[in-house]
Amino acid sequence: MKPIRLKLSGMHSYRELQEIDFEKLCEAGLFGIFGPTGSGKSTILDAITLALYGQVVRQGGKSHPLEALNQLEQRLFVSFTFEIGKEGERRRYTIEREFGLDRKGNRRQPEVRLIECGRGPEEEDRVIESKANAVTAAVENLIGLTLQDFTRAVVLPQGQFARFLTLKSSERNDMLQRMFNLHEYGEKLNERLRDAYETNRQERHRLELELAALGDVGPEALASAKEEWEAASRQEKLYRDQQEKLEERRREAEQIHGWQEELAAIRQRLADLEEQKEEMEALAARVAAVEASGQVWPLVQKARQLDEEWRQAEEALQARRREHDAAVDRMAESERDYQTAAGRLRTDEPRLIEQKSKLAEAVQLEEELAALRAELTAGSEELAALQGELALLTEQIGRQEEEIAGWEAELKELDGKLQEATVSPQRRAYLQELRDAKQAWERELGKQRELERECADAEKAIHKLDAQLKTLLASWQEAAREREETQRRLAEAEEQPVADERELEAARETLAQVKALGREWRDAIQRLADWQRRWTENEPLWQAAASRAQAAGQRAAEAEEMLEGKKRELEELRTAWLAWQKENMTRLLRSTLAEGEACPVCGSTHHPYHGEEVAWTAAEAARQEAEEKEWNERLQTAEAAWKTAEEDLTGAREKWHAAKVEQAAVEQRKIALTEEKAALDARIQAIAAECGRLGPSWVVTEIEQLLQRYREAEAALRHKTEERERHKALLEEMRDLLARQRERELEQKALYEKQAAVLGEWQEKQRHLAERLQEAAGQADRLEASLRARCTDMPLEEIEAAYARVAELDKLGAHLKNQRAQREEQLQQAKAAAEQAKSERTKREIREAALRERLQERKLLWEEKRNRWLERTAGQQAAQLLADVEERLTSLRSACAEAEQKHLQAVEQRQTAHALLVKTEEACAQLTRQREEAEASLQQALRAHGFEQIEQVEALFGEREQLAGWKAQIAEFQTLRTQLAYEAERLTQKLAGRSITTEEWQSVMQGWAELQEALQTAREAVAVARERVTNITASHEKWQTLQAQLQDAADEQSRLEELRKLFEGKAFVQFIAEERLAAIARDASYHLKRMTNNRYALELGDDGEFVLRDEGTGGIRRPVSTLSGGETFLTSLALALALSVEIQMRGGRLEFFFLDEGFGTLDPELLEVVMDALERLRMSDFTIGLISHVPELRVRMPRRLVITPAEPLGAGSRIALEID
């Protein structure tokens, strides 16, 4: 860290802003700060620490340094710029802090900024932090030093380090411990060692408890469990091999038995579907008729809709004709009214327009007159107000001049009082030194009393701990006795016989199987009752379905006979029709021949009988056409009758087929119910047989017997289980008690050991406190003697009062300064107010004259406009006259426009009515044509689909909602029959002639069930054995791990015991202090050689004391007590440099430090030696600053800051830079 620039103002004796350019000051590597005592030399150091850390150390380190504020100032400002970092990463920062008081004398919130300066003109400065605490933390992070470390490394009071040179070895080590906080190493390491020791002891205790809780999980128990597992596995493998051999036989028998049952069911269903075939055919015919009605029905709807629309159109046409006649009459009447209104408007409009123009000008004049009248009134009022203000201002100016004279007299009086309340800097510094020395003495006395109290407390604690240690020993022995008694009781309880867990588990499994069988038996009984209810409900349905099927078959036979009769009648009629056509074909051919054209039969162009037939054609044409029409009508009637009979047959067959399908479905449900009854009876018998296989006590014939025996077995099992659980709970309770007692025994033992260790620590602490008490007493005596030597002009008891008097005078002076500043501010305000009042009076006089002239001009203009207004209105209101004229003009125009609008509306209404009439006539004619066409299309569609009446189509169309169901029924029938035929063929191929009887099937399944039961029992035995092996293996592995961990913990305990012996007392801290002192001695020897041209070197002797080696006398070693004054100063300075570097190594690297030493006690020769040493000590990257008032040093310094003291109640201290 290198200082660049420092600015300060308002701090201690400095009032105006002062700036120090450290870049120029540090160029030579050595500079001095010179000035009289109290001039403000040390304030420069205070300003640096205040800027960096926000505190002034000499003022107690407060966050708001009120005591550092100059008595005549309200604001304290410091700004410090420095560089830090290596060459490539070096950055420049500026810290600004401002403190002050408000007008009431209270502290203002400090203003703080930490700025990172730009590296060049193109890079702008950047504010990093702007809060006080954040800025201080950022500075500590940048520099790497706290406030205490910084003040130690920057300011090196030489007298303290000379004392350090001559201290005894033990005293020097204590001083190093305090300076570098070395005692923290010993305390922290001892604390960590105690924590590690206690943690390891608790870990050993925990491991012992866990080993005790695991029980017998050694190698013998693990080998026994594995042997049981292997035996059970061999038995399971035997049963599994038998299962594999029987599996193939059971699977084949089960497959063949299933295929046989499935094939029988499919063949039965195919037979049922064959009976439904005719019914499905009838249903298909009905579907075709309904689909035909769907094609005709839209034409029916269209014809009905057009008929309704034609009737409504006729009514609308009559209404349009009446509306047209009324519109013609209204148009004629409106035309007459419009002509009358237009004539009146042409006569009166020009005269009214002229009157309106004149009256509009009069209205404008009225508005201007009103505005001028208001302006005259306001101007008169403003003139009166200005005259009143001028009088008040004249009176105010007189009072303010008297007040100014009073303020000036009071300021002179305050200056005199302030001079009396000022304390000289020399008196202030003297009292401050006395007060600090007395406080240091009192602190040492307090420290001595505190140590005495701590020694007494330690004695009491040792007695108390000794008594507690005896109590803990007795508790430990009592816990061991209780644990041994519980172990004996547990061994006796474990020898008592109880029911086997396997026996209880087998009983529970049997009860679970019985419970499941009983639930299944009860369900079978309930399903049997439900089956009886459904059988009773379905008997009437079966009889009704049979009756409907029989009746539908009879109706289908009758319809078939009717169709055969109609078919014979149609064939006979067609034969007669062909005969009639042959008879009349020759005659028809001759009638169509023409002379010269080829005959279509023989190809001749000559027709000898053509003339005779022409006459016949003319006579017989009408008769032949009538006969042909009659034959066509008879044929159509016969075809329609045949189609009707065919449709009737189709409908009858469909109904018959539906009835047969319904009957087959009902019969199928009957068969299913019969099969269900047989299955339920067989299942109840099977359940009873399965219960009998569970044991002789479970052979029953009724479910009530099974329930009774289940309750008895369950009660017996519950009794045995409760007895075993009680015994098990007793064992667990005793084991838990034993574990708790064992843990309590170990806890008591640990408490005893811990209490013994605490007692030893208290005894060591008592010894250490006695040593510190003796040292504190000696230090207090030395401080008291020093204080009495300094304080010669007053008793020690009056030091605080004298210092308090200075504070009172400072407070009075600050109050007077504040009062004077307030009075001076009030005086300036009064003068400014007087000047402002005079300026306001001049402005108002100018405004008064201008206002009088403007009022005269406005009065003349008002009279001229009033004369013009009277000429146009004769004194009446122009607005009312204008409104009357506008109303008459508007009325005429409105009447004409209204008449014209009514006429136009009447014409438009007549045109609209005419257009609507024509449109309605056209629509009516179009609807008539559409109606006739729709009727013709409907009749043609009826004939084409064989319908005679529209009602027949309507009835069939009403059944369209059932069409989808009928089609789905037909499709389902066809699909099901195809699928069943395919399944029957597939199953026949799979069987390939194989079959199995019921007895064979039951024999195979019974053998399979018995083998499965044996295999399940073997698997359960394997699972139990495997779980036991797994549990023991897991516990055994944990047992081995815990044994290893316990051994490790014991080893660690031995090492920790050894370390506790090594760290007893301050042995380790003394070792660190000696190593640090050796490093400081080597660095100090290096600096001493540079300052003395390698003549002197500093070493540590065998007894830990400093020794000076003089190379000029052959390397003779001399004790430091034999050194001269100059040699002592050089050696002390070398130690100061070494200590400063050592402190700086803990944080950031500083490139300067100050040596605050007066040098006034040195003779000229010794002063010359010191200056030569300092000049040789110059380093390129390190600068030394001296603070002194000795003129000889000022002459030798290449760079100098000269401080000019402050003037009483005048200018503050000033800083000047001198360069050789």
C-alpha cells in the first residue's frame, strides 16, 4: 500500500482544507514532519486512520469523532488516496468521509464514499461502497489489516521498542504474546485437544454400548445358521424337481379339459343360432321397407311445406294491395302542404336575415362593454391595494433597519465571550496526558482487584469440585452394582420356557386358511340364494317366449300362402297380356308402313294392303289404345298386390325369427343357471373337503360348525401369543434396563473422569492467576509512581475535575460559536429582507403609475362602444332581440323543410309499396308452380316404391329410430355365427382326437395341489433360515467393524493423553514466542548491518536475551545493557523495523511507516549517527517518515512537511511542503 494524497479540514487544529502530496513527499524514501508541540503533526496520522477506518484511535475509536471536530467548524472532512497491488494489477482508490453537526448542534449522519479511480482518461471513476460499515469492511479486505494492526505497523513509538530490547526473556515473550495474540494458539489448541479427547471418549462409550446391544453374533452362531439354511435348501430343491416333472402332465391335462368344455359350449351356441335364421331374414325385409320410406318422406315434407307457403303468400298479396292504395293518397296530400310552406319562406326570409346581422353586432358590443366594465372595476381595486402595500412596505423597512443594528451589537458581545472560553492547545494536551495516565493506573488497579476476585473464586471452585468428585465416585460404584444385579435377573428370565414361534406361526397360517375358506363358503351360500331368486323370476319369461315364437310361426305360414296366391294371379295376367299383344301386333305394323320405305320384317318397298289398313287405323286407334291402357292398369294392380304380400311375408318371418331368437336367449339363460347351480354345489363340497384336509378338528358339514371351531382355535392362539409376548416384553424391558444401566455406569465413569480433568484445570488456572496478580500489582505501582512524577501542579484527585472543566469550556465555546453563527445568519437574513423590501417598494410605485394610465384609456373606449350599442338596440337587450329573430327564421325554415321531408317520405313509401306488391305477386306465382311440381313428384315416388297412401309412408318412417338396432342385430347374428363356426373348427384341430375324462382330470389336479403345498412349506423354511443367516451376517459384520473401531478409538485415546501432557501450561505458546523472536532478531540484524555498514549484528543468546555482535572488534558479543545511547537507538530502530514488517506480514504489504519520536534528548553526535543510519536505510519501495520538532533533523531531511500552528479564533493549522 502506497499513500498518494491526503486532504483534511475541520479536524483538531485544522480549519481550512489542507492537502498533502505523498507522491512528491515519498520520492526520496525519507521525509520528516516538523512543527511546534500542539501544531497538529500527529493529526495527520489521525486523518489517515479516520479516512481508512472511520475512527480516531486517540479519541477512543468512536464511529462519530465529535471530539476531533474543530471548535470553530461545523464540518470535518478527510480524503485519502492510495495505491495497492502488484505492478500488473495495481489499482488506485480514494476514500472520502465527512462528519458534522446540524444547526441544533446534533451529530449529522456521516457521508462516506469508497471510489475506485480510473486507470486513464478513458476510464471513469467508480463508487464501490457508500455506507460507513461497508466501506470499512472493504478497506480491511483490500489492505488485509485491521485498525489495531494498521496503527501498530504505521506508527512506531521508539521508546516502547527500546524497552522491548532491554526486557527479560519471560517479559519479552509475554509482550510478544500480547502483541501477536499468541495466547490464542495455546487456548485454541488446548480447547481443540479437550474437544477431541471428550469426543473420542464418548465414541468409545458408544461403541461399547453398540457391541453389548448386538448380542451373540459371533462366528459359531453364524456357522449354525448357515447349516440350517443349507438343509432347508436341499429339501426345497427335491420338491422343486418333482414339481417340474408333474408340471408338463398337469398343463397338458388342463389344456385338453379346457378345450373340450369350450368346444361343447360353442356347438350348443351354433345350434341356437340356426334356429334364429328365419327370424333374421324377416327382420332384413322390414329394414328395406323402412329405408324406402326414408327416401319418400322428404318429398312428403316438401309438398306439405309448399302448400302452407302458398296459402300464406295469397294472404300477403291482398295486404300489399291495400298498403299500395293508402300510400298513393298520402303522397298527394304531402305535396300540397310542401308548396304552401315554400311560398311563405321565400317572402319573409331576406328581411329577417338583415335584422339578424345587425343584432349580432350589438351582442358583440354588449360583451365588450361588460369586459371593459369588469376591467375598470378590477383596475380600481388593484390601484387601491397597491397604495396600501406601499404604506406597509415603508413601515416594514423602518423596523428592519432598527433590528439590524441590534444584531450587530449582540455579535460584538458574543466575540468577547468566545475569547474567554478558549483553552490553549498546550494546556489541553497536558491535561489529556494526565487523564490518560490516571485512567491507565486505575485500569491496572481494577485489573488487580479482578484478579484477586478470580483467585478467590478459583479456590472456592476447587473445594467444590473436590466434593463433587467424591460424590461422582460413589455414583459410579452404585451404577456398577445395579448393572450386575440386572444381568443376574436377565439370565434367570431367559431360562424360562415359552411357546415356540414356529408353532404359533403355523397356527396363525391354519386360522388364516380357515378364515378364507369360511368367507368363500359364506359367499357360495349367498350366491345359491341369489340363484334361487333368479330361477323363480325367469320361469314366466321362458313360458311367454315359447308362446310368442309359436304364434309368430303360424302368422308366417299364413303370409306365405297369401304370397303364393298373388304370384299365381300375376303370372296368369301376364300370359293374357302377351296373347293380346300378339293378336294386335300385325295390324299395328301395317298401320305404320309408308309407300317406298322398306318393311322391317321382309324388306319389301311395295305394300299392297297398306290402303285398306289406313282406314282401319283411323277408326280403331282409340279402341286399341283404351284396351292397352286397361291391360297396363291391371298389370300394375296385380304387381302391387304381389309386392304387398311379399312384404307381409317378410315382416311375418322377421317377427317369427325375432321370437325364436328371444326364445333361444331365454333358454340359454336357463341352461346357464342350471350350470351355475351345479358349480355352486360342487364348490361347497370342495370347501368342506379342504377344511377336512387341515386337520381332524376341522372336519365339518355345516358352516356354523366351522365358525364355532374357528372361534375356539382363535381364542387358544391368542392366549398363547399373549403369554409369549408378555415374556418377550419382559426380556426386552430387562435388556433395555441393562443397556440403560450399562450406559449410566459409563456416563458416571465419564463424569468422574471429566470432573477430575476439570479439577486439574482449575488448579492450573489458580497457579496462573497468582502469577498474573503479582505482575498486575507491580505494574500498578509503577504507573502510580509515573503519574505522581508528571502531576506536580495539582493533586491526583483533581485531574478529572480539571479535564472536565476543559470539556465544559469546550462545550461553552461550541455553544457560543453556534449562537454566534445563528446571530450572524439572522443578521444576514435581516439585511437581505430589508433590501428585498426596498426593491418591492420601487416595483410597486412603478406599477401604480402604469395602472393609472391604463384605467384612463379603458374608460374612453367604454363610452365609444356604448354609443354604438344604443344606435342598434334603442336600449333593449340585443341577445333577446337576436333570439326572437332567429326563432322566427328557424320556424319558417323548419316548417318548409318538414313539409318537404314529409313529401319525400310519402313518395318513398309509395315506391316501396309498389315494389313490395310486384315482388309479392311474383312470389305467389312461383309458389303455385312449385306446389304443382312437388305434388307430381310425390305421386311418382309413391308409385315407384309401391306405396298407396302417404299415411303408410309416415307410419314406416316413424320406425326409423329402430333401423340402426335392427341392422346391428342382423350384423351381430351373421358375425357371431361365422366366428363360432371358426372357433369350433379351430378347437377340433387342436384336440386332434385327444380327450380326457373328469376322473382323470381331478386325479391330476389333486396330486398337483398336494405337491404345491409341500413345496410352499419348504420355501417358507428356506426363507426363515435365509433371513436368520442374513440378520446374523449383518450383525456379525457390524460386530467386526465395531471391534476395529473400538481398537482405533483406544489407540487415539493414548495419543490424545500424550498430547495433553505436552500442552500442559504454556510450553507450546512459549515455543511459538521464541520462534517468532528468533525471526524478528534475524530481520533486525539485517537492518542493523545496513545502518552500520555491517559492523553490528543482533543475535539471541543461549538464555534468550539479545546480544550485540561487534564485527569491528573481531565479533565480540556484548550484552545490550552495555550499549551506548546511539547504539541503543540504532538497535531499537532495527527492532522496530523488524517488528513492523512482522506485523505487516499478517495483512497487506505497506510501503511506508512513521516513527513518532521527538529526538529531543539526543546529543548532536548521536543525532548525526541516527541520521546517517536513516539515510542508509532508504529503500526503493519503502518510505520512512519522522515526526519531530528538532531543527537539526529538519535540515537533514530531503523532503519536509512544515506545520504552522493555528491562530486563536483565527486561521487553523497550515501545511507546507519543502523540497531540497
